[in-house]
Amino acid sequence: MILNPLYRLSLVLSLVVSLMSSPASAESIRIATGEWVPYVSESYPFQGAMGHIIQTIYERAGISTEFGYYPWTRGYQMSKEGIMDATMPYYCSPEREVFFYCSLPIVQGQQVFFYRRDFQFDWRTIDDLAGLNVGATLGYYYGEAFEKAEKDGLFKVYRVGKDETNFLVLSKNRIHIYPQDKEVGYAMIRRLFSVEEQAEFTHHPVPLHTHSLHLIFPRNSARSQRLLTIFNAGLQKMRDSGELNHYLEAMSRGDYERGMVHIDKPAEALRVQLKNVSDQQSLTQEKQ
């Protein structure tokens, strides 16, 4: 018996969709994280841009991802002890690498100075901040040069308990500048202020410092090196193809905050294709 070509194709597509949709592999990776908008958030689609990137890479390798949200110190310790398979997002310091394998950089986190557009501000060295009123958050470390200049009285630092408070104080011209991660800062501005008020803020392009953000894996877990290799390979492919920029640009635009992010799921695409084939097959049979 000779099968109709469209029918043969529909059978093949049905098999592929079935394989992709079924839990053929029970393998999963458990990742500890915390709220750090806009990089990662439990309230965002796909856990935010970094979660989206990680999910996509492991999904393509047939591994499901599970995110657990914990206080940062607890999630870090759970990962260090191998209770969780990985944690993110983290800088990779020599001290941290004693206990963890670090992935390739996912994104470069830049700490920049935010200021109001009606204030004339420029800087190249820490001495250029002399005489300014600078906002800061209690418990944060802003780098050796900044901390030394603060101690020496080069500028006046006003430390408050919450990052958001610094932007509110900045909006009232009570401080001149405020150092914050660029993406985090603009996410806060979008959340705290109206569209008209958001336009009052900008940042200086010279960063106070730059650190890459990583997914990190505990060295005491037998799975870590394999999971790291899979992730690094997938991330490199994303970077080479330009796909990685798609996620990061969506983050910068605030798409994850507004729930406007979409993902192309291979299984869903095949279902649509299968439906089209079936519809075409039915139409052919009707004509016959």
C-alpha cells in the first residue's frame, strides 16, 4: 500500500511532537536564586531575562529547570552544599571559585552613576566627585576607591536603607548622583515614576565598575561539570547567533516587567505545522 505523502509527513510530525512533549527524560536542574529585578524575578515571565536564557538552553538539551527563591545567603549556602544544583546571578571572585564552577559570562553588569538631566555632571576619576552629595545604600560595598574617598571626606555620602529611597531622594535634588547597576536602576525608575518623570533621569556612560554575571555550580556535586558544559555550549551558540542579545534587549526595554515576552517553543511550532498538514490532507481528500 502506498501512503499519501501528506499522511506520511503527518505521521512523522506526530511522532516527533510526541517525543518532544513526553517526559522521556526526567532530568532536571534546580537553581537557587532571589529577586533582583530586572535580571530575575518570580513575578516575571520565564523568571526574567536570565531565567529565560537558562531555561531555553537546558530545554534544548532535554533538561527541565526548577527555580527556588530564597534569601541570598541561604540560596548560596544550599548550592554550596549541593542541595541545589546551581545558583545565580553571581559575580565570579577568586574566593567564590574555591567552591563553585563559574559559567561563561551571561551579561555584563555595570554600576553607573544616575543623576538628573538638569544637573551638569561628568566624571573620569574619583577625584571628579569632590564636593558632591552622593546617595548610597546601607550595607553595600561600592569598591575600594569609592569607600576610601568617602572615608577621606572627598564627597558626602548619604546612606539609606533601600535602593528605591535613593531614587526618590535624587528626584527631589537632595543628592547629586547615585551609583547603581544600570539595568537595576532603570527598572526601579520605570517602577517608581511616571513616564514623564522617568525622562528626568539619566546615567553617566563611564561605569564605577563592571562585573559579569554568571550561573555557578558547586564543585562538590558530581553533576556540576556536565551541567556547566551543557550550559556554556548553549550560551556560546546564543551569543554567536545574536540570540542572546534578543533576551538582553528585551530586558532593557522592560518587556519582562510588562509581560510582553514571547518564546518560540519547538513542540508548539510542530503542532501548528501538523495541524496545517492535517487540514491540507482533509482538503485534498474532499476534492478527491
